[in-house]
Amino acid sequence: MDDLFVDAWGPGSAELIDSIRSELGADDRPDLFRPTHPVLKAAWHRSPGLRMPCTGRLFEAIVPAIIEQRVVGLDAAASFTQLVRTYGEPAPGPAPDAMRIPPTPEVWRTVPSWAWRRAGVDLHRSRTLIRTSRYAARLDRLAGDMAGAYALMGKLPGIGTWTAAQVGHSALGDADALPLGDYHLGRMTGMALLGRPLEDKEVEEFYESFRPHRYRVFRLIELNPRLSPRRAPRMPRSRPLH
């Protein structure tokens, strides 16, 4: 990352420039990952630049993770996009007119119940997000304290292992943030590395040997879809809320 040129503008631009190397994974240690499974060795060879980003912005990462709880990623992305377009502010600088930045924690708390439903976000997820927004500053202050960040997330109602892992591998640079409970985790892993789907009760024990790179292993499998051809029905899509 020696040849790195960054243009930034608007509030937070100086902070972004200072942290851009970490955001691009400069603090990650992929050199310590030495897979022995032939499938993983081949996948690692095809993705040599894979690094875990560390944005340090925990609340920014936890919002879409909460919206994605128990729903298909496409539906979650559509919900998040609709809410950001409605309640986000215009992006600063030379950006497209329609581009928006996500709402602040204070704005998330003002989104009315009907807007959540119109965006397809049920009461459980909207309440979780609103409660979590009250801890936004505290979460972000723990960006340099991985253990402390996980401890706080573990105390927040509605934030489980899966949601915390989503924050861990994107905002904390945690290559071990295994998303236990992910709908596809057992099937994808098992088909790629064992030739059969793993049952939910088998997943955590199977991944123990990959510490501290459990998420890196899962991400390698995700990035190489031929390793795990789809042989199971997709998670059902959400229906509009009325």
C-alpha cells in the first residue's frame, strides 16, 4: 500500500485519510494464514489480496447488520436503501445528486413506525436498531478495543453472535468473526470442504481448527462459489409488511 492516493472532502475527510490504510486492511495479517486443506489452498491462491477491513465505525456497520437479521440479503439491501434515500442527507462534494449518506443515530431514532414497515423492516428489527442507536458513540469509542466492543454488543438486546460478527469483520478487522447462525454457513462450508452439508450443531466445532481465521475461511468459500454449488432452497423472500 505504498502507492496510495486519496481524495476526500466533507466532514470527516481528514479522519478518513488518516485511517484509509486500516480501512483497506493494512492491519490484517493474511501472511499468518496457512491453509492445509487443498480446497482452501486453491481458493487462497486465487484470492491472494483478501484482507479484512477495519473501518472503526461500529455503528455504521451494525445498522445494515440489524436490518439483515433473519431476512434475505436482497430484501435487507432494499430496505436499507429505501430508508437511507428517505432519511439520509445528500453526500458532500462531487457526488451524484441522488447519492445519500446514512442517517445519524439521532435521525434513526426519529424514523416513524409506518416508515419502517413501508421499508419492510419488522417491529423487532426497528426496535433493536433504535435501542442500539443510543449506544452509537459508545460503540465507536471501542473501535480500538475488540474485546470491549464484543462485550458491549453482547449486552445489547437484539444483538446476537451473527450480528456482532458482521460488525467484527467489517468494522473491527476481525478475521475470526465467524457468523454463527448464518443461513448458508453450514451448507456452504460442508459442501466445499467435506462434500456434504454441515448440520447447525456441527458448524462451530468444525471451525475451531481454523482459529483465528474462521471468517477468512468462510469468506474464501463465499468468494469462490464453485466450491459450494447451490443444492438447497434459497431462504424465503420477505413479503411486504402492511
